[in-house]
Amino acid sequence: MFTIGIDVHYRTSNVCILDARGKRIKEARVKSSQLVDFLQKQPAPRQICYEASLGYGACYDRLAPLAERVAVAHPGQLRLIFRSKRKNDRVDARKLAMLLFMDEVPTIYVPSIDYRTWRKLIEMRERRVADRTRTKNRLRGLLRGHGVAAPNRIHLWTRKGLAWLREVTLPTPDAGLERDLLLDDLARQNATLERVEDRLKEIADSHPGVHLLRTIPGVGIRTAEAVMAYIADPKRFRRSRQVGCYFGLVPCQDQSADRDRLGHITREGPGTVRRLLVEASWQAIRRDARVRSFFERVHRNDPRRKKIALVATAHYLVRCMHAMLSTGECWRETEPVNQAAA
């Protein structure tokens, strides 16, 4: 088995090839556009390793047919292994090849292109929502800055409220121009967000895992699709507890001898899913007796432990989600509750 380490970049890539005994037999610098052709000419069978970066999924799709194994290295964990004073692309390719030869590569999971594009859409929706929120805040700031208050019983973001915003008199033409531009931005953002959400709904409606997760009281379509998109294959986690580590919901730990200190959660993995899980946890606490009992057990009637209990509940919820996806079993309610999803 020949071992190949590749330091991949957009324009050029460095390649290091080891033989079956771990001896370097070839090093080269090739154009990234010609990388596949170069590797096809190398001796087989092969195993390949490269570091995850932007476009790691597309790179994996190109390299997978060329090797018996393609290992994508976790960049954060690689830095802990190779914190070196001397770092360049050629040395990095050597290190990746040697790590793979010793079978010590900290790998990441590479989902299929369908799941990768699904995740991109979910993150795109998050950015669109954040952009729209900033635009709304600017409009509120504009009104308050000029001492203009909306009439009672008018919500600014309804049709009636937006019509009022269009017609309201501001003290200067410049303020009116700013108002008009912000309203145009808001209309465009609403339109693009609607397109993204329509596509996300199509994907969610066709995915059985999303329907399964939505049987949990308080879990709506946004939370279910995000968890499903990032878990992708439940079998890649040997235990449900590993899902909490993946989403960064477990505490940092500093253990030495008889001292064991737990800190804040690690916050690794996708922040979007963490935020949605916390929001869904609030709803599940209100709607399901089992979740509420777990929250109260961690809370201990101590106001200082409210956030700790909420995050612990989100951790509990995502473990339950993984178990449901693994077994195909729906959520079992302990008492009749309102099933409307948040």
C-alpha cells in the first residue's frame, strides 16, 4: 500500500508519496487542476490524506475513486499534533503522509454532496435572517433618531405597518432616502429568504428523518432539518453521547490526578444547530413532562443554574434525537400535550 499526503491549495498542491515501509519515494508540486491526472499515474494501491479546508467535500469526491482509502484530517486537531517552528507546504505534505502511514490521522466525516448543499442552504437562511434583522433594527433606529413613533396597534413589519413606513413624513429628504433604501433592502431580503425557505421545505417534506424528529413536542421544521442535515448518518456515532460532543454541548474538562474541573461548553461544531436546539428545549420543557422533569432535576430550584439546566436539556434532547434516528422510533409522550411545533 502506497501512502500519499497532499497539502491542497487552490492553485497548487504539494504531494508526498511513501512506500509500504514508510520511505519517501517521491515528492512533487503540481497544479491543483492536474492533481487527479498526476495521482492516476502513481503506483497502486493507494491511500490518501489531506487536510480539511474550503472545498474539502468536492476534493474528496474527486479523490475517492483513486484510492482504497481517503482520510480527511481535522485541521484543529492537526495543529495540536504539529505545532512546529518550521512549517511549509512540502513539510506539511510529509507530515500528513507519515500520520496516515502510522494510522494516526484525526479524521472528519465527509457527508454526501446532497447533505453538504443542504447544510449550505440552512446556513444561508441563517445569514439571510440576520441580515433582515439588521435592516429592521436600522429602520427602528432611524425612526427613534428622528423622534417618530408608530401609531398604536400597528406592527411595523405587517403590510399595514410597512405601508405606514413608506408614507410617514421624516424631517429631511436625506432621512426619507435612507428610509426608502432600507425598505427596498427589506423587501429584497424577504423575497430571497422566502425562496430559500421554500426549497428547505421541499427537502424537509421528502426526508423521513425530519418527520421523525418533529414528533418531539416543541421541535419544529427548522430545528429538525438542521439536526438531520448535520447528523446525516446516525450510524457514524457509536453512542448517543458522542452527538453532544459533536455539537459542542459538553463542558470543557481539565482533569489531573484528583482534580477534575468542568468549565463552559466546548462550542465545537455548528453554532446554528446549538442555537436551534436551545430554542427547541424551551418549548419542549413547556410541552413534555419528561423533558420538564429533566430540566427541573438539573435546575435544582437554583436561579443561578437556569442556563446550565437549559444547555443540559439541549444536550439531552439531541441525544434523544440521535437514538430516534438510529431506531426509527417516534417520541413517546408521557402525558397529553399540545403538539403544535414552535
